Amino acid sequence: MVGESKFSLFGLINGLILCCIGIATVYPILYILAISLSDTASVVQGQVTLFPKGINLDAYMEVLKDTRIPRAYLNTIFYTGLGTFINLLVTSIAAYPLSRPDFIWRKYWMFGIVLTMFLNPGIIPNYIIVNTLGLTDSVWALVIPNAIWTMELIILKSFYENMSAQVREAALIDGASEYRILFNILIPLSKPALASIGLFYFMGHWNSFFLPLIYLNEQSLYPLQVVLRDMLIFNDGSGPGLVDAAALAPQAKKNATIVLSMIPVLMIYPFVQKYFAQGVMLGSEKG
Amino acid sequence: MAQRKLMFLVPFIIIGRRRDVPNPSADKGITLNKPSLLSRITASFMRTLKHMKRDRQLLLLFLPCLIFYIIFRYGPLYGLIIAFKDYSVFEGIIGSKWVGLKHFVRFFSSNDFLLLFKNTLALGFFTLIFGFPVPILLAISLNELRVKWLKKSIQTFTYLPSFLSVVIISSMVIDFLSPSSGLVNKLIAALGFEKIYFLIMPEWFRTIYVVSDIWALMGYEAIIYLAAIAGINPTLYEAARVDGSGRLRSMWHITIPSLMPTILILFIMKTGSMIRIGYEKVLLLYTPTTYEVADVFSTYVYRKGLVEANYSYAAAVGMFEALVAMIMLLSANFISRKAGGKGLW
């Protein structure tokens, strides 16, 4: 902001502290990567600290041989793809009427929707509704009950609102139907906002662990996060208790599984960082 | 838009007038000027119908959203009545027997109640007290960092963990603290101390929970503050510099006061949701030996309700938690407004 000397004492100390923080945040992730690539002997002897020793892909091979993990991976991809698609579709449609200032009973709709952010009945009533509707043990239990996140709906609604009303007016005068305005004009114009909320939906599905845990009973339906938890943490609160779960499974294989589950996220990360920050901002303004 | 809205009212205004034209034979026009109640209701009904007809396409687009909110957001609220019933899967929500406050009485008189209350408050309080200032400090010091590329990369690093799932974060915690292979214990051993079984020791649980929370979330929350800092008028800094203020002083007198509204609002929100513990992580990190400090309302609800299938009892506990959370949010908002600041609403 101001052209001061870069080498003040304060700046130096500040920079050093921040570097430490930066290292502290990435180091655990790099460590996991290093373990997953190292050979068993070096891992057991504890020689791996930052760089992998005896680089090989054995651990990954082992993970792929484990029947549970590839299937869980495919499940997660399927749930995430379908879920995010439905989220985006429903949200982008629902936000349009709400963005119209003259939409009938708009005030009451908005009140009813915002109110749900403050009323949270908890796990059990949600479970009972989903169970009563017979959605459990299917992908729909993960997709339908969370088809709209209120925060993302409000974000998109305000994005539509900010888009020039004239575009809409002009289209209306040209005789375009509301459907055409929405699908042919508004949605293509709101790609940045859709990318932002889509990212949050995507992350929500990819990292979802609790909902599949309670709604899916069949092992073959488990997504990656649930399998990871069974593998890595081994603690459902009913067993004799974990003394040292980390010792139970081979380190390299565990870490390889973690890395595999992080790969899609880390791959999109550089590209979506912008949308992520934007989404956080929009959310906080509306919140 | 506003004009369009008035336009379609025009016919009604005209019709209304025509009907209200004072009868020349009766001179007391005051009462006659008011249309009868019935005609007013009819008129407003017709108006609504007209409005609905005009908005039929929008209403159709809105329908899925409406159904979703009714079933999946208001349905569970209705489902809460099972807290006053003995819910059984076969009899359904409506068919189950009413039992009044039985479950609440049972919960409040059990030993679990005080313990859960204490644990939930303690965990929430520590997370708030230690976790809240970190993103602010991070944002302020990132803002003071003048080396562009370093600032960018540290920012990138710090919000990377918010992309990781709670399962991965928990398993990293378990891995790093493991007595046999964890880095932390290796370090402790190298310094000549005895290994610590962190995860089965109740006295460590809160520390582990809070520290891993800060690690995972500080970057994410700093984004909001960074954006608020970016919105501060640069001329303020210029003026301060001309007046001979150093960077520390500018930070203290400009950056921090300018951030105050944001800080306050986030603080209210955080206080309001203080007892909404990230139960997923507790669920992943606690063990029977640490239940005495780690068990919170929501994990208890999960165990009682979904593991042991005591739906009604668990719903009662969950309802109590929701009520406490709501009271806390309302009072945080109230206090902030009384103190002269802005509330959320």
C-alpha cells in the first residue's frame, strides 16, 4: 500500500512467523504424501520426515487391490456428480423467481426460507423424515434432503438481482417466456456465481461423511469417506476402544488412500481458489 | 417493474370507483364511499388471482423449491413432535403414543445431562476463545506482508486444509499423535520424555480438538477479514504516514478499528453457534475413555438415537440443544445491540 522500506524489523519478524504458519499448514499434507510413496522399511524405521525414501508405488497398488476402495471411489464420484448436478439445477431454478422483485408473495417465501437457517431440529427428525420417505440405502438419501443449501440459494438470488433488470425487461418485451429468460439468458450469464456455489456443493458431497454413515447400511454403497473412516480411525464408539489404531493398518497404505481421496480436490484447487474466496465472501455478506 | 405492478391494478381501481359513485338520491356519501367488506375481499382475491396468473411461469419454476422446503426443512420441525411421543418405526410419526414430557424429564434427571452440558459449553467456549482471534491476527499480519509472492503462497497454503474432509483431518491427527509412529511422540521421545497416549487421555482431548480446528479453519476465516481490510480506504494510511505514523501504529489505529464491525458480527454469529460443536470430528476422535470430556449433545444424540434406536429420547435431547442454541444466538444479538453495536438483525 505504501512504499516503505521492505526490510523493517517488524516486517521481518512478521514474515518469519507467517512462513512458520504456512509450513505448519502444508507440512502434514506433504508428510502424508511422502509416507505413501516410501518403502515400508524406511517408514517403519521412521526415516521419512519430509522427502520420501525409496520411492515406489507399492502402497497405491495395494490400495487398488483392496476391493473396497476402488468401489467406494466410484461411489463417491457418482454421488458427487449426481448430487452437485441436482444441487445446481434446483438452486439455479429456485433462485430466479425469488430474484424477481414483483414475484407473488416473495416476502413470505424469503422469510420462510431464511427462517430455516435458524431452526435446526437436529439429526433425529431429519433421519426420521428420510426414513419415512423410504430413501435410506439409496443415493437419493444423500442427494434429495440437501438439494438446496439456503446460503447458496440466497447468494445466487442476489447475483441474479444484481444482473441488469434491463436484460430481463428487454427479453420480456421481445416475448420471451420466463423459462427462456432463465435458461438462455440468466444461467449462461451467471457462470461465475454458479462456479462458486457449485464448488461448495462439490466439496460438500466429496467430503460428506456423516450422512452416508447414517443413511447407508449396505457396505457396497459406502462412499470413500466412510471406508476411509473404517480403515483409518477404526472407532465406532462401540468397540473396546482405540489404543493405537494407527498401528493396526500399514502406514503407507493408509496414507496412499488419503492421498487418493485428496487428489481430485488438490487438482481442482489451483483453479477454483478464486471462486472459493469469492464464495466465502458472498456467504459472509449475506450471512 | 413497479410500474407494471400498478398497471394491472388500474382496472380494479376503475371498477371500484364506478361502484362507489355516490348515489345521487342519498346525500350521506361518507359511508357509501367505503366499499363493503365483501367487495373488498373479492377485489383483493381477484387481484391475487390475477397476480398468480401473471406469475404462473415463475410459480411453476418455484414449485420444486417450495416442495423441498416443506418436506425437508419444515417436515423435520414437524417431526420434532416425536420428542413428546414414544416413536416406533411401525406406527410412524402420527400413530405413535403421546407421552408428554417423559423424555425430557428422563434426560434432565439423568447424570448425563450435566456432563453433556458442561462438555458442550467447555468445548464450544475454548474453540471460540482460542479459535476466534487466530484468523484476525492471520489476516492482519498477511496484510502487513509486503512480499507479494510470499503473501499469495501463504494464503494458498493456509486455506488448503479447509478443502480436506473431517475424516482426513481426524486421521491425520490420529496419525501424528500415535504413540508408535506419530511424529509428535517421536519428538517427545527424542527430547527424552515419555510417550503420551494423547487420544485416550481425557486431559488432552479439548486441546487436540481446538488446535486441529484452528489448523483446519484459520485460512478460511481469514478470507473474510482480508476482504474487509482490502476495503479500507488507502488514503487513511497515506494520511497517517504523512503524519509520521509507523506501520505498527497504522495497524493499531486504522486497520483494527476498521475491522471492528466485521469482527463484531462474526463474533455474534460464533457465539450464537458456540454450542453447535463440530460433532463429526468429535465422533471421529473420541474414544470410550475420553467420553467424560468429549461427549457433547450431538454425539450423544447420535449414539442414543441412531446407534441405540431411542429415537424419541434423542429427539428430546436434540430439541433441547436447538433451544439452547437459539437462546444463545438471540442473547448474543441482544447484548451486541445493547452495547451500541449493530446486531445481525
